[in-house]
Amino acid sequence: MRNFLRRAAIILIVFPVFALLLLTGDNRIVPPPRPPENVPHAVVALGDSTMSGEGAGNYTPDTDGPGGNWCHRAPQAMVQRIKLPDVTKIFNFACSGANSQAIRLDGQHPIEPSQAAQLGAIASTYRIDAVVVAVGANDDPEFGPLLTSCVDAIFATTKPGCGKKADPTWQNRVNAMVPKVVAALRDIRRVMIEHGYADSAYQLVLQSYAAPVAPDILRSLQNVSGCPLRTDDLHWVQDRAVPVLNDGIRRAADQGGARFLDLSRAGVGHEACTGGQEWFTRLTLNLGDIQDKTRYTHALQQSFHPNAAGYTAFARCMSQFLTLTVRHAACVPDGHGDVQLALPTT
């Protein structure tokens, strides 16, 4: 017993001295890194075409084909319309056609470095207040090619539509997408941590996708001059494809440590070919591209994406979401032709 008490006394004396040496000597404990101070505040966009600004037109020259770069970043992209106090700088690293791997630290666009790496390159020079992300549709769901198959289906009315063909595997395709989006979100958080940002020091938001078409399109436009899609396929896109995809994106946000903004109903009443103020492009053929053998494969790239008016409306909703702390919210019609933020009821 006496030996035990002697050892305890030694520990009580030595430990505080040892701790003091760590704090005051050559081996002092260095505080963890912190986000930069006294630098411009910024918002950063990562992801695919719905974040780059595809469909808005007037793309930056460096992302409109030169050297094979078709990221189609637009000055009218949603991120460019986000309004936050103190934010004076916007960075758009999103790229049309990007999948989750293009964000990953070990991923790379054919022309550009990883989007997470691009984020890291500016994270110490600017005070990042928010990182907004739209990704997943170009992974296993392949939503763009799916819509292309829906266009093809209108010319084969005796065969099943694109929805009937895709439906048996749609849930599995979305399920396969989820871990890939989660991995991309974790790489974003890793980059931010390495540059001194705790998860609480900035906002990481994953948004879902708005349905670009709906069954109530004008029948006079249900052709190659507008929206050549079968009515049964239009129902499937609105009632099945987009809701299931939206649920998968929400699950990825929860698992990846991001907030979630549901855009699945954000464009209701403003879909392509519905008349009035449309927030999405119709089937769009760029005649200048079709005449250029180096560009013709991208002549339809802008089809069925939000347009400048759509991005502006969605940005208003996103801006409001970024001022709150709730984990989930949705952008929904306000009943007056605009969109509003709807908070969870439970």
C-alpha cells in the first residue's frame, strides 16, 4: 500500500510539470489550424451541369469547347446569383457531365483537376462560407442519357417508352449512386479540414434535381420543335424518376455530413414546353455547333436544363436556406409564380 501511495504522489507531481514543459518548451502544443481571417468571403460550387450553369447560355469561353473543355460554366449559373452577407467572391468549379468521381481527390476531369483539389487551392486564400454541390445524376442513374432515350421513344410508339424500360432497375441504379456521392462529400470535408475548417466553420449543402418536364406540356410542342416526349414517359419522369433520385440524394447528404435542399418540386408550373414563363430549356439544337465537326457532338448539350430564369429563382431559395441552420428544406411553388423555401413540419 505504501508503494502504491508513493507512485501516486510521483505521478501527481510529475504530470503537471510534464504538461507545462509541453506548453512552454520546444515541443509546445500547436493549436489546430483555423480558417483564414481578414480575407474575402466566398461561396464555392461543385458538381455537374445543373451547378455549372448548363442551359443558361453565354458560357465562359474557356468552358465552351476549347481543348475539349465543355464544362459550360455560365455567368447566369445559380451560384452566381446566391446572396449572402459578407460574401464578395464566387467560385464555380462545377462541370457539365461531371459525376461524383470528378469531385473526388483521386478523380480528374479530362481537362481539369479534381474539383475537390480546386477547392483546396483556394481554401486558404479565401474564407469559404459555403460549398454548394449538385452531383449524382451522371453516376449510375445516367439521367441525361435517360432523357435522350425518352426522346428516341417518341418515334417508336409501338414499343415501350423509356420509363417502362428503365423502371425495373431505376431504384437499384439510384441506390448504387448513393455511396459514390457520399465519398465525394467526404473528400470535400477532408479538404476543408486540412485547411483549418471544422465542419461547423462553413456550410456544405447538397441539392437535388428539379424535374425539367411535366405531363401538362402544350400538345403543340410535344414534337421536335419543343419537347418530343411521350405522355407516359412525362408522367414517369415526374412521378417516379425524379422522386426516387431525390430520395437517393437526400440519403447521400445525410450519410456524407451535408445539409440537403430538395429541388424536386422547385420548377412545378415552369417546366419546358408548358407555356408562360419556363425555367427549363426545350430540346435545344445549336446550329453553329452542328456545322462544326469539332463541336457537333455537343449541339444538343443544353437541352432540358434550367435556363437563366430558373437558376435565378433557385438561387433565391438557396440563399434563404443558407441563412438558416435546419438540416433539410425544400424549394416549392409559392402559388404566385415564384418559388419559396419550405421547412420540415416534423
